[in-house]
Amino acid sequence: MKNLKYFTVLYAGFVFLGGIMAFWHANQLPALFEILASILLFIACFFFKKEKNFIYLITFILIFLLTVFYGYRFAATTNFYPGILAAISAFFTFAYGYQIFKSYSQK
């Protein structure tokens, strides 16, 4: 999972663009949560080398919240974009959960 940081940056970019598009075209206020979460993910990716366990935990919490958010939006609207992002968010939740488990089990 060495490339997890790069995939997280790509994922944060998709979330950011989706939030901008949702806010711009549909005036959806929950899109501001998407924008804020993606900015926080970009910041977390910038600090990956400093404190791995803490940054992994912060990123795990952010992506878990995005998983719940997109899962709720997919259940409410059954649109394609929230469904895909819910699945991708679930994958990242499991990937970061594995990284956290691996880092704490090595101690």
C-alpha cells in the first residue's frame, strides 16, 4: 500500500470536483461538507511522512464519514455518482483500517 497516498490524493480530487459541481449546479449545502472533507484529505496527505499513525487515523475518520455520507445520498437518490463514491470510500476505509491495524500490531 505504498501508493495509498497517491490514490488518496486522486480520490480527494474527485470528491472536491463533485462537491464543487453539486454546489455550483444544484445549490446543495451538503456539498460544502464534501469540499471541506476533500481539503482536509489534501492536507492530511501532505503530512503523511510526519506522524503515520495519527494521520492514518485522521484520514480513516474522514473517509469513513464520507462513506456514510455517500451511502446515505445513494440510498436517498440512487444516482450513479454517489454510489460509485460510496464504494470507493468503502474501499479506502478498509485500506486505512488495515494500515492502522498493521501499524498497531507491529508495536
